[in-house]
Amino acid sequence: MNAGDLYRELTGRAPDGTWSAPGRANLIGEHTDYNDGFVLPFAIDRRTTAAVGRRTDGMVRVASTFAPGEVVEVPFATLRGEPVAAAILPGWARYPLGVVWALARDGAADAGGLDIALASKVPVGAGLSSSAAIECAVAVAVDELWGLGLDRRALARAGRLAENEFVGAPTGILDQSASLLSRADHALFLDCRTIESELIPLPLAADGLSVLVIDTRVSHHHGTGGYRSRREACERGAAALGVPALRDVAVADLDRATELLDDVTFRRVRHVVTEDQRVLDTVATLRSAGPRAIGALLDASHASMRDDFEISVPELDVAVESARAAGALGARMTGGGFGGAAIALVDTPAVPAVEAAVREAFAAHGFGAPDTFTVLPADGARRDA
């Protein structure tokens, strides 16, 4: 069922409009966002759609194809204060309602309420930012329906606020920025300190390349302890090094860091510092030589996440290793880690052979079959109808 049909089933009428936002794959730059660093994501051609309409009774109601038959309804007035009610809501409902809360808490006029129906083609729990796709589709819809006139960066901040304070996941602004600011055939080079961004050409189709997504089907949850402990280690490292954030630590400073930090904290810091540099190197390489030349940087990023940041899992390592052995130009896990997906940069004609090799490797290790599909850089959030 699509979002429009779900809306009609929910309300008995047509929505005021439908809006959509994409998931994202992070080409490189993992766990650098909340360290004020650099990231290079791109929006993927899989989207979440929100059919939205105004109500006059002061209620906000959400339904989703994620949770057939489950409708969540809350008074708009409860979304204007502290997010105390979030804990009693179903997990999926916290994302759209969190965005309404984030936009309403900054003084948005009471628009009388909303009906929101969601449908998505972005895999959940795969590290492709299905949550940000929900947030951003709802954000552009509510911005238009309420006449807020916010720019895309302000909407990205609202999505991050929703995820941090309403959902309770300590994520950065990478995902929302990619979903809102991206353009087809480009990656988004984002400075997470200034929120300034630049579109970097990523002409994969023109170069005969595809990004193969290998969804391990190992689900991850950013609200759980692994993600939070990595963030806390980064904060400890920055404090010990006397800088506002790890963005301010250069690769040349790592020798000094070994004298000040315990081994685990040092390795967490080393990942972030070298990953920031890999983002800068990838941008420079894309500009000078194109996407065929970035494979070694993708490989190095995965090794750093596996060994220094320790956020990979055996399924992700097998995905990366088997894809490379079958001819991928480079591969890495993408997303927050502890499950989710890997991406591999592959010559388009070789995609079937790489997919087959990955599936064979998973079977040989006794893992469940992965879901594999290709993505290309796509446009960001928009009104569809």
C-alpha cells in the first residue's frame, strides 16, 4: 500500500499533498559527524513518502505501513513542551511525531492538527537512514502546510533535534542533511561544524559504475549502548587533548595523543581523525580523477571502523571481503555500525557476479542470506503531489 492509499483508508479523504525524502548511503565519513568533522553521503533512489493533511480538532495522528493497523494519536498541545510522552509511544511513531514536536516547540502556530500516513522503500535497520527519510519527508510537509518558510538546513536541525531529544538517539546531522540537500549524480560534502555543504559530482552511471548495497539483515539500533559509548569515548578524547571536538585534531597530532589517552580511547580517536582525512582525500580524488580512483580509501575506512572503532560485525566483514575478492573496486560498511549494510563500488556489468559471490560467502559462514540491491545518487526531499 502506498502512502496516499493509507491516508485515504485512515481519513476517508485525499491528503493535502504527498512529500517524499530519500534514505542515504554514506560514501565515506563514519562517526565524524558528531565530532564536528566531515562527511560525504549521497541520497539513494529509495524513498519514504508522507501523505499529510490538516485537521481542525487539535490532534496529530500517524499511521504507517511499517505497523499495519496501528494508529497513534496525540493532542497537538502535548507536542509543544518537553518530550515527556515520547517514551510511551511505539518506536516508529517517535520519528514523525518528534519532527512535529521539534517544529512546534520553536513557536509554530497551532495549525489545528495533522494526519500523517507513511510508506517507505528504504530498508529499516540497514544503515541507510530510514529514520531520517521519515523525518525529512514529514519536515518538508509540515513546513509547507504550516507556512513556516524554513530553509533546508533549519529542517535538518529539526530532524536532528527530534532524533536526539524525542527519539533518544545521539546521532549527528549527517543523515538529515543528506536527505534534504542532495542532488542526483552528486555526493554531499558536508562540514558538520558549520553545516556548510557542497555538491561533489559523483557520475556513477556515466562511468559505468554502481554502488551495491549489501544489507546483512543484522539489525542495529542507535539508541543502544554501543553507539553511545563510542560517542562518549570521542568526547573524552577531545577533552584530554584540549580541543572542542576531534575535528580539531590533525593526523600529525596522533603521536601526542598516544601519550595522553588509554588504548581504547586512542583507537576511537584515531579512527575519527583519520576518517576526517579520508573524507578530504576522497573529495580531492573525485575532483581530480573521478569515482574509479576512490576504492582504496573505501577499503581503508572499513579497516579503521573494524579495528579502531570496533563497530563492524562478522557479517559486514564477510560482505566487504567477498565483494572485494569478486572484483569490487572498494567496499566498506556504511552507517552507525553493529549491523546494517555494506556498500561496494562495482563495475555495473560485474554486479551479478559480485552479488553471487557475497551470497556464497554468507552461506559458507552459516549466515542468513543478505539482501542486495544497487543504488545511484538521487535528489533530496521534495513535494511529489
